[in-house]
Amino acid sequence: MIKPAPPKSRGIAGVLFVCLLAVATAGLLVDVLALRGPRFSIIAEPGARAALGAGVAVAAALTGFLLRWLLGRPIQDEGGAHARDRA
Amino acid sequence: MLAIALNPGFVCIIAALVALAAPRIVRPALIAGAAAVALWLMLDREFGAAMAARQMGLPVVLLDLDALNRIFGIAMLLALIVIGIASGARRNRAEDAAMLLLAGGAVSALFVGDLISFVAAASLSGIGAAWIVFASPLPNAARSGARMLIWFGLEGLLFLVGVAFQLSAGAGSSEITRLDVATLGGGFLFAALLLRAGAPFAHVWIKDAIAHASPVGAAALGAFTNMLGVYALARLFPAEPLLAPIGLSMIVVGAAFAVAEDDLRRAAASGLTAQIGVCVMLIGIGSPLALAAAEGHAFTLMFAFLALNLALGAVLGRQGHARASQMEGVGRAMPLSAALVFFAGLAAAGTPGLATYVTTSIALEAATQWNGAAPWAITAGLSAALLIALALRPALQTYRGLPGPTQTNEAPFPMLLAPALAAFFCVSIGLAPAWLYGLLPTQLAFRPYELERAGPQLELLGAAGAVYLALRAVKFTAPERSQRLIDVDAIYRGPAAGAGRWVGVVLLRAYGAWAAQWERFATAAGAAIARVMRACDRPYRAGAFGAAQWVTLAAALALALLWQRL
């Protein structure tokens, strides 16, 4: 009987997600509660940075798909072993 | 105190010659020592011109120190010290000399006070940069070096034509001062500097070079090549309106490739292009605050990307690649290097507490002064894009565990110490930015850690990261796959190179046919001449020539008789 290999761990995705969510929440609170005068544009209004960040994340995901589909080429083996240290 | 009026860059150039003969154990100390001596020479001098002379009626100013070139000089020479430490990790005499030549040329170009000396020093640094790529042990490095030589050859041509047109306007016009893009000389110099800074369409050379350079060489290229372009644009074309849209397009192009590249060294080079785009945009805006932001941002970028390139180089040195798709388990095999990659990625993205944040916040303040909210949004969004590209993607891959035990195979000590030192600079500037502000040419009273500035930046980065991770969890991000992204260089490496080869083959065949025809004609002509010569050697042989001789003699006789009659 062949024993199945253990699944790959998800790494630090969960920890990172919690940390980033906490940072975003803290920043949003500061942004909303900070007392200051009129801002130069709607993009600088409270909460707009969070929307901008979310938009950039979606754009990054879409750009990843698009560029790899349009411009991606398979790599020929370039003999990466040459890059290893030759001390 | 004894004041030595020597351009600090010359120390590094002299050290480059010494490095060619120095043993391996001495070379790291030689690199760091040359940088330290150059730093001392620079900081020991008062502002102003020295070593000025006239050659053929033209001013030659080999040293002209001011606040603008001092801040770039400090950053480059500190970066050279870090690179000197890293160079102890491997044995490569040619690369050590090349790095010193690159740094020496770039630092010399900062401090000269006339255009001819600037072009000479910048071209020398270009040769040093190409030599670094040629000296790399990676496959296809020689081809990449040849492409780089072509880029720098084109840049040198533009420089020379620009300087020639400038000189045609009078000897005084060779002094380094603000130039006008609308003039012929100014236009050519502007084009050359855009090429050096990595403007769109010329952004490919830095990616190509960094991807093919050795781990230490890539860090040197990132620190000394396009930063010289940023300095020269700030010096020669401040407040040039064309620069603002060019800088914005650099940000967009660089960020797009950074988030999609599989090779993290190429992604880092694209991220550097995008951040340099911020500097270029700010130079184009041209207000005192924007210029101060551009200079400060270039300073902090040098350390952030130095740390990133060195940390990725450490991974490359042990794993043989720095591809996101193949980095699973690296976090366990190389825990310190993986941590440095993540930290340097955070630094490159402008995370509060680190150096690039304190200059990004000034840049955002300056961007509000330009037309509309789009430049501001693009500049702010770049931090989020680089967080995803240079910090989250590598971290998610490197800390993803492979089944089974992994043997620790950490990078050599100098390759850990050097990025750690660069990271230390990032932290120290990030936590105490006042000394950086004190170095800027413009007096600046700016508090980056006010809640209304730091809070929104955390909000931006946190939201971008959390949303990206959520998208990744539902598989709405492109899977990490071993791929190479083609860019505009695919035109000259693909169809243009193919067309060139085809034209070359056709021309060679045409030449071959012409040469064959010519050979046939020459053979026939030679044979005819030989026949004539042979005939001349036998004048009394019966035949056409004998008859001709008799006819000639008869004609001469008839002419003589006719003459006598007349």
C-alpha cells in the first residue's frame, strides 16, 4: 500500500491575513477618527485608502492573469546550477 | 586640516585598477576602504567648485560639491561599503573591479561640474555596468552584456551629440546648469538621461541586466546605474513638464511587471523602475517640496533595493534560482535569507517605520500639488502593488512547507551581513528621518509619523494585503508557474533580431554572388591580358600580330613618302 504524501502546508498565509487585517482596521480607525481639515480630493477622504488598496489588490490579481496569458513564455532550462556559489 | 581637492569617484576608479591585481582576501576590504576614503574626501570639503581648469577654451571642472550631489554621493558610497562586504562571499576578480569601476564612474559623474566630464564619467560607469554582466557566472550573461553595451552605446551617442550641440552654442554652455529640452543639445541629453533612468521602452535593460548579473553584481547595478539618471535629471531638467507623465508611465509599467514576474529578481528590477518613476514624476512637478522628495526618495530606494537584491542574491546563490514558483521550502532551508527577503520587500513598498515610507509620505504631499488626483492615487497605489509583488508573494512561497524534512543550507555569512546592514539603514532612516531631511538641499520640516499620515498608509497596505490574500485563498490570483514574461525587448530580441539575421543572410548571399561574378570576370580579364602579354613576348610569330606589324610599317613608309611629296 502506498501511503499518500502529507499535504503541503499553507505556510504563513493565515497569520499574514490576520496581521494585515488588524493593520488595515487600525489604519482605517485612525483615518476616520483623526481630526483634520478638508482634504484635497475625494481619494484622500476617510476610508478611500482602504478602497484604493483593495482596488490595487484586485488589479494586481487581474494583471497577473493578463500579463502571463499575453506575455508568458515557457522557460527553457538555463542551467540554474551555474548560479550556485563557486567559493 | 589638509584639504585634498580630488573627485571622490576617482578613488574608486583607482581602486578598480588595484583590484585587478589584489588577492581575494584583500578585495572586500579594498572595495569598502575605497568607499570610506571617498566618503571622507567628500564630507571633508566645503561646498563649491575646485579643480577647475580650461582645456582648448572649455571649462573642465572635476569637482563641484553641493547639497544635491552630496546626498547622492553619501548614498552611493554607503551602498558600495555594503557591496564590499557582500563581495567577500564569492571569488570573482573581474566583477570586483567592474563594480568599483561602475561605482567610481557614477560617483565621479555626480561631482563633476561640466558636461564633457559628466559624459565621460557616465560612459565609464556604463562600461563598468556591462562588465559586471559579462563577469557573471549565470548562463546567457554574455548575451545580456552585449545587449547592455548596445544600450549604453546608444546612450553615449546621444550624450555626445547633445554635448556637441551644446558646445556649438558657446564654451560657457558646457557648464552643468539647467537645460532646455526644446533645444537640440538639451533634447539629445534629455533622451540619453531617460534611457539611463529606465523610462518606458528603455526600462528593459535594467531588468535584463539584473536578471543575468551575479547576486552581488545585481545589487551594484540596482544602486549605481539608473540612480545616476535620476540625479542628472534633477540637476539638468528640474521642473521639466514632460517628466511628470513619463514618471507616471514608469510607475504603471514597473508595477504591472513586478506583480506578474515569476523571477523575483526581475520583479525587484521592475519595482525599482516603478519607484524611480516616482522620482522622475516629482522632478517633473518641480516644486521645492517635490524636488526634495525626489532626492530623498532616491536615497532611501538605494538601501531598500540593495537589501532586496542582496537577499534575493543569497537565495540565488544557494538554490540556483530566485523564482517564486520554485521557492517552496526556502523559508525552512534558508530562514535568515527568507526573512531578509520579506523585510526588504516591506522596505521597498514603503511600510511605515522603514526608510522609503518617510520619503513616500513627502512624495504624496508633493503629488497633491500637481493636476488632479490621478498622480497621487498612482503614487499611493504603488506602495500597495509593491507590497504584493515584493513582500507577500515571496513570503507566501518561501514559507510554504514542502512535505518531509528540509536540510538547512543558509547563505554564507557576508551575504547575510550585507543585506542586514542595508536593512539596518532602512530602519535607522525610517525611525529617525530628521538626519536625512537635514541632508536634503531644501530645508524641510516634515513629520511623517503624524497619525493622519501613518494611519492611512497602514490602511492602504493592510487592505491591499488582506484582499490579495483573500483572492489567493479563493484562487482568483494567477498560479505561480515557471514562466518568463516577454517585454518590448522581445521585439529586438525576436522579430527584429530575426529580421536582422535574415537581412544579414541576404546581404551575405548577394555579396557572395557578386564576389563570384567578379572572380569570373577577373579570371577572364586576366586570361585576356595574359594572351596579349604572351603575344607581345613573341613579336615575329606568324599570325595576326605579324600582319599588323607589316601593315604598320607599310603605313609609316607611305606616310613618309607622302610627306616628301608635299
